[in-house]
Amino acid sequence: DGGITQSPKYLFRKEGQNVTLSCEQNLNHDAMYWYRQDPGQGLRLIYYSQIVNDFQKGDIAEGYSVSREKKESFPLTVTSAQKNPTAFYLCASSLTGVGEKLFFGSGTQLSVL
Amino acid sequence: SQQGEEDPQALSIQEGENATMNCSYKTSINNLQWYRQNSGRGLVHLILIRSNEREKHSGRLRVTLDTSKKSSSLLITASRAADTASYFCATPGRAYSGAGSYQLTFGKGTKLSVIP
């Protein structure tokens, strides 16, 4: 089955801790994205990558970091600098990354202990 | 830098009725997309309409686009309880630094409840 896999489904972060959210795709897509969704809100772009070893900041990149060492993988690290990390995080991919159809994972709910 | 705004924010209808949701946007676009999100899940792409199209159908979905009014509507006919979800419109909103390409921006969505 082709698709995007996010893990874990639920994650808890302690004060001062960095946590990493996993995102893997087997769709052979060039572009991958991370969005943050707060309750009752739309999606806000954190980071995106259109090609391996390259990524760009979105609207709310502060307190987050990413890497794109492999085409299939785009992990997101929520650092201790992100003071309000509680949210639903969604990973997505698209064929080339130019405003086209996105395929989404099932999301990770991050909460602060 | 929100581009699309859905209206209404929430909609409650009886099963079998039609549901209409609207989306307004601010700048010129080359396409507009609609997505569905079930509670606690990822988004699922429903339909993409290009700027040179006025109407598009997919099963019980009908999407219209009026570029002169910068608006789009999503009509779900003969709704079912399984249509209960949030619906988002998305447009290529802005170019981010160093990329030169336009990334999708999403509205806050319309929460549809279909009562059996």
C-alpha cells in the first residue's frame, strides 16, 4: 500500500525536552511538508522540502527543526525553544511541490506533560 | 497569511439534505482544492479545480469556481452521516523565501454535521 506513515500517533513532551516526529512516504514524491493544526484552526506550514538535502521555512518555523537526508523521510524535531508545542502535527507529500494535490499522513498529537 | 476563508464555520443538516460550503480567497490563483478531515485524522484530497474551469463534479460532490468574485463553493448532494467531517479549501497562497514556488495555504474549515 502506498502512503504516508506518521509515528507515533500520540506523543508527550516534558519541559525542556526535544522530541522527534517521524514521517515516511513510499509514494516516490519529491516534496514533503509539516503542518501544525490547533483546535478549530486551519493548517499552518512549519517546514517543507522540495528535494533531498534542501528545506524551507514556512510560516511558523521557530522552535522546530527538520532534516531531509532521504527522499522517503522527513522527520520533525520539536525543540525546547517551542514554548507552546501542544497541537496536532500533520505530514504531507506531493509529487513535485508546486501548489498541487497533497497526500496526508494520519497525524501525531503532541501534548506537554 | 491566510488565503482562503470558509463559510459557514459550522453546518448541521439532516441526512439526505444537500450541504453547501463556500470559500473566499484574496489573490489570483491557478487552482483551488478542497479537502476533508475526519475528527483526529489526516486530510483527504477531494477535488482540484483549475482557474480556467468553472465547475467540476466528482460523485456527489460539485465544486464551482468564480475567479471574478474570488470564491468557490462545495456542494455535497444527498448527504450521509459518513459525510460528517471538517472541510477545508486550499489555494497556492504565497511564495516562501528561497523557493520561488507557491505553497498551499488552508482556511479554518467548515465543520459539517449530518444527523441520521
